[in-house]
Amino acid sequence: MRNLLLLVLLAIGLSLAALPRLERSFLTKTSDRENATLRIATESLRGALSRSEALPALLAERPILTELLHDPENVGLLPFANEQLRQTALTLDLADIYVMDAKGLTIAASNYRREDSFVGRSFAFRPYFTDALTEGRGRFHALGLTSGQRGYYFAAPIIDETEILGVVAVKILLHGFEETWRNGDNTILVTDPNNVIFLSDREEWHFNTLGPVADGVLAAIDATRQYPLERIRTLDVEHETVAPEVDLLRIRGQTGPEEYLSNVGLIAAAGWRVWVLTPTGPAIAQARQVLALLILLSLFTGLVAALFLQRRARALEHQAQQRIYQETLIDRVAERTADLNTANRQLLQEVEERRATEDQLRRTQSELVQAGKLAALGQMSAGLSHEFNQPLAAVKAYAENALTFMDRGRQAEARSNMGLILQMADRMASISRHLRNFARRPQEKIGPVPLFPVLEDALSLMDNRLSAVGARVNIDRPPGEVFIMGGQVRLQQVLVNLLANALDAMEDQSDPEINIQVGTRETGGWLVELRDHGEGLTDDTLAQLFDPFFTTKSPGKGLGLGLSISYNIVRDFGGALTARNHPEGGAVFSLELEDAGDAAKDHGEVAAE
């Protein structure tokens, strides 16, 4: 009995002496097993980052973003760009996509519909923005200032030839990994290069650090607004090595110390460390179970083997599930990439169709301008016939008189008649030159044009009609020549149109009067105002005055295209054509034209189309 007691005591003593070794052994095995969990967590995060890394560079190649940054105030282009970013974000399952100009101001964003939209906000302080401008790409992780969501940002510059116009950035959310981690037996966390916990299934540890923060780190975090400084706390952590490549982590919290096995992996591209913290309690309990099994010998051997095999099978099953999950994600990314390529091809096709439509509209406008001029020539044909017949009759009379004088030897009187014939020929040549310049097709080039010679040509073309009704034209102009940006023939067409409309408005008056005033605009450029003394324009007429085919004239006197064509011609010059009623009666048409400035001096002579 005594020997049995000694054997029992010896067995208990040996078992107790072997307990620390057993605990280290089980902690080592647990650490090795959890390396698989570490690989899964690390590869999942690395895969999520790598799938989104190339997206900004692809998005930066979209022509619409380049056009938007060239013209951020384009109200027709901005909604289309916003909606396209929103659709892309939905298709690729991204949190946000947004475009910033070279100063960091957000011009367009996929979240433009939300109250916390990025549009109008500046992110110039974010490193991903500055890195994208200086290094060609940027990446950063931080707590979103607007959304309050943690995310990872990728950015790339938007380049037009060699000019950097701005930056496009994408944001992905990673909280889905935390939700997955909460379903496991481990505590998983991710720390950045400053030891700040960025991701963890333990929400109370967010933005805490696993060690002291180096000098200047808090200032850098505050400058980039990466994390809220008030939430940064240093956890009370103690490290201990219990075996080669097996580290123990003790964290003292409000509820007491917690002890974990730590497995650490590295994601070099992001500068992250992934920590898989496994509670030591189960491993130590297993060691004590083994101790009990040793005492109870073979009775519990089978149970220990079954438990070990069961846990091993669970780990293998978990790996298989993660492998299937990764393959599914790869298939989804490939599918969404194909959708994106299809959308890009459709977009390119739409751009080509729009360009073809614009070319067709431009050609149609040119034909309408020519038709309007020919119609105006038709309306002036009767007066022009009189203008030619009168000098021809005078030439005939002078020629007959000259012959008579020559027969009588009166050479001086004959020479005088010849001089008068030359004057009549010059007058007809001048009329012919005005008609030829008016009727020819203008070129597309726009350049410096002297305003007053064009105005004089227009008045010459209208001289017969003005004289026929006894109209007076009063011109108030500044001294010297005025050069504007436009085309000589098209500007002449506009002025002829306005003069003809003014005469039509006063056709019932016995003493019609037209006032033309030339002056400068407050915003720069020149303003030509042409006022008639007719009945003025009604509100309905003002509302649709420049619409094609709108006319207040009786049938057969106009197609309603003159003012519409004139409006588009002036707009092509970079100016504007408006109409209003004068307080003292009559209508006033205002022609706003750009000043040619130094371009007129470089020309050296009058520009003609």
C-alpha cells in the first residue's frame, strides 16, 4: 500500500513537473495551427487591396474625366460624370469614387446624391492625393472625415498628354472582414506602421496602439487627419517568448488581464501587420487535460486523439471554405471587369455618335446661314435692280452727250462726261463688290475683324431700302477703329438681318429712325446696340424670339430663321445676341462681341473670311 502511495505520489510529482513543458507544447501547437488562420486573413486582405489597386489608373483614362477637369463648370457634363461614377461604384462594389482637381477640390463623386457627398470638399491634405501627383499613384488608410467609415484609398493622376489635371480616388471598406472575424475563435487585428490598431473584431481596441508612439507620429496623424487623436490610447501590453517562434501577449484591460498567443503576418504594400490573437486558456486547459490523461493513462488516450483529429479536421475544413471563397471572389472580379470593358466600349461608341451629330449640325447651320443670305438678296433684288438701272441710264446719256461734244470738237465737255461715266462705273462696281462679299460662303476661321467697315458695308447693302422709306440712321461710335473677334461676312449678315428687321418693325411709319450705338462693356469687349422706334416686342415674342422658324411677319415675308441664325453666329464668335424693349418705345437688339486685343495688332490688316 505504501509503495502504491509512493508510486502515486511519484506519478503526481512527475506529472506536475511536466506541466510547464506540456503547456509550452500545447501553446506551440496552437500557434502552428493558427498560422493557417493568419495566412487566410492576410491573403484575404491582400487580395481585397490588390483587386482595387489598379482601378484608379483605369478610371483616369476615361475621356469624360479629362473633359470635366478642363471645364468643371460644365453643367451638362457634370451630372453625367457623377452618375457614371455612381454606376461604376455600384458595379465594382466600391464605397466611393471621386475626382479632384489639381488643388485637391472634389469636382465629381459617386456619392453626389447623399447629404454627406464629397463634392465641394478638399482632400489636398491626404497623402494619397499628394502621392498621386508626385509619384504617379497614391494609397492610404484612414477614418473617413465625411462618412465616418474606415477605408483604404487608392489614387491615380488624371493626365492629358503631359499635363496633370487632377486625381481620381477610390475607397474600399474593410469592416466586412471584421464581421467575418467575429465568427471565429480568435481575435484578429491589423496595425499600421505606427502600431495603431486600424482593424479589429474588438471594436473597443480601434485606434489604440500596441506600444508607445514615436515622436512626431501624432503630429503626422493630425496633419493628415488619419485618425481622431482623442481616441488614440496605448494598451497596457506585455510580450513574452515562451518557445522559439511562439510569442505570448498579455493585455491588461478594465476587466483584468487577457493572455493570447500572437501570430503576426505582414502585408508589405500597405505597411500593415496582421495579428491573430488566440486565447491561451484552451491550450492550457488542453495541457492540463493531457496531464489528467497521463495520470489516467490509456483511459483518456483515445479521447485526446479524437479531440486532436477533430480540431485538425475543423482547421482543414476552414481552409477549404476560405479557398472556395477566394475562387468565388476571383470569378466575381473577372465578371465585373468584363462588364466594365463592355461599358467602356459603349461609352466610346456614344462619343463617336455625338461627334458625328455635332458635325452634321455644324454643316446644317452653315447651309442655313447661306440660305438666309440668299433670301435677303432676293428681298433686295428689286432695289438692287433700280440701283443698277439708274447708273446705266446715266452712263448711256453721258456717252451720247460725249459723242455729240466730240463731233463738235468740244473736247473738254466730252472729257467731263467721260469722268461722270467712270464715277457711275465705280458706283456699280462698289455695289457688285458688296453683293459678292455678302453672298459668298464664309470660312470657319474666326479672327480680328474691323467693326466699322463691316457696319458701313451692311449699310451700303441696305442703302436702297433705307432710302426708299426715308429712314434715318444715327450712329454713335467711339473715335478710332474697333477690332472684334469674328468673321467679316457672317458679322455683315447679322447686321443686315438686324437692319432689315428694324425697317420691318417701322414699315407703317412715315419717318422711320434707327439708332446704332457702339461702346464698351463693363466686363470687357464691345457692345453694339441697334434700336428701332417701332411698337416693341411682346413678352411672348421675347420668350421665343431666337427660336428657329418663329416669325411675327405675315406669310411670305420670312421663314423665321434670320434671328436664330444670327444668334448662333454671334455665339460662335464667343459673344451674345439679346433683345429688350426700350423704355421710350421700340426694340433694342444688343450685340456683345469679344475684343480682338493684341491679336488685331499682329494681323497687320483687316481679317476677312
